[in-house]
Amino acid sequence: MTLHTEKSSVAGPAEEDGYVPSARRLERERIRRGRARRAALTAAVSMLITAVAVVLIVVNSPGWPRTRATFFDLDQARAALPAVLEGLWLNIRLLLVCGSAALCLGLLIAVARTLKGPVLMPVRVLAAAYTDFFRGLPLIISILSMVLGVPALRLQGVTTDPVILAGTALVITYSAYLAEVFRAGIEAVHPSQRAAARSLGLSGAQTLRHVVLPQAVRHVIPPLLNDMVSLQKDTSLVSIGGVVEAVYAAQIIVGKEFNFTPYVVAGLIFVALTVPMTRFTDWITARTARRRAQGGLV
């Protein structure tokens, strides 16, 4: 009994089922792995050669010394880094708060657009008008309207803080984008899912909450994450209202030193934040595709 248990603990699924792969199959798998290794090595060498060629072309160009002094000054980069990082903390807070609010509002708008029945026609029309208007309105115009227009109204009890107003503009605009993503996910759920839920005695609201929305959200996770990546970059637009975030902090230093290295520092920091989110999105997309191909997702 002990021997059998130890054997089962180290045996693969195929051996546990009594299946032993043939020598030909093992040979094919070995050849496949060899081809994969050679392809990976070839791709790495190709990328290295291309990178070296680009670096050599740039470094040997006539204007490189001036460009290096203007855009890639290490002393300027070290001096600008603390101020840029201090401004970046505001970008991160805006991403977390505005992203969460935009997701919630976008989901509510998407649900409103998918409501059935003639009585709810006004709700559907308003939700559609909201998404059409703010998806078409440039984000910079939305921020300017909030930052400059709301204080001009002199409304009692309404904040004039440019951070809150610019963040509200981000939420309004991105909720319109996210609403369409959520709506696509809701409409992608097969009608048989709703019919099956209703046949089991679930109400319309219960069906939406327990059956439709979980599947819809699971289907649209990759595009949702892509929109979050875009929002992370667009938080820099709040500087239009005079808010000192990472890019505006770099701009202040550039205005003093007449050197563009702080812009490069801010850009590289945003890239460093964006790349992990992008790779995570790609991983989620690939995993979802594999599970759907294996029949693990509806």
C-alpha cells in the first residue's frame, strides 16, 4: 500500500491511467522541444543584432552629442527624479480612485443599456446618449470644462479643487468607454444562460447578478485592463488644471534648466508602470483563450 502511494505521488497523469507514451511520441516531443529552443534562440539573437544596429546608428549620428546632452543628461536625471516621483504618487492615486469609480459607473451604465421593456426606454436612451457623447468628446475638453467651467458657476458646496474636478472628468470619460466594454460582455452571454436561470426560478435581477454579470466580466477582463493602462497614462492630463503630477513636475524643471532630460525620466517611469500591466493583460488574454479552447469557460 505504501509502495503504491509513493509511486502514485511521483507518477504523471498518463502513467496513473495506465497509459505509457510510445517511443515515437516521445521522439516527436523531443524534436518539438528542440525546435522551440532553436526558435527562441534565433529570436533572441535577431533582437540583439537589431538593438545593437539601432544603438550604433543613433550613437554615430552627427547630432548625437547634442541630443545626449539635451535629453540624456545623467546629472539632470538624478536631480529631477525626486520631484517626478513625488508627482507620480498623484498619478497613482488618480489611477486607483478614478479607475475604481469608472469601473463601477461603467458597469451601471452598461446594465442600464441592456434593460428590457418599453417602460425603461428613457433609461436606455439616457445611457446611450451618455456613452455616445463622452466617447466622442476629447478628454482634454472634458477636463478643461470641469476645471474651468465648474468654478465659474460659483455653486455653493461644490469643490473647486482641480485634482477632484480633473479626476471627475477622467471618471466621466472613461466610464463611457468601459460601459461599452461591459455591454459587449453582457450581450456576449448566450440567451440560453438567461433562459436556464429563469427556468430554475431566478428572477430577472438574480439572473443578471448571479449568471450574466459573472460571465460577462470574465469575458471582457483583457479589454478592461487595456483601458486601465490608457487611464494610467491619461492621468498626466490633469496638469491642464495646474495640478503638479509627474509630467508637470518634469515640465517645471525643464523650464528652469532648459534641458529635456526630466521629460525622458517621466516617460520612462510611465513606461515602467505600463509594461507590467500590459504583460499581465496579455497573460490574462492567453489564459482565457486556453481555458475557452479546453471547454473551461462558457
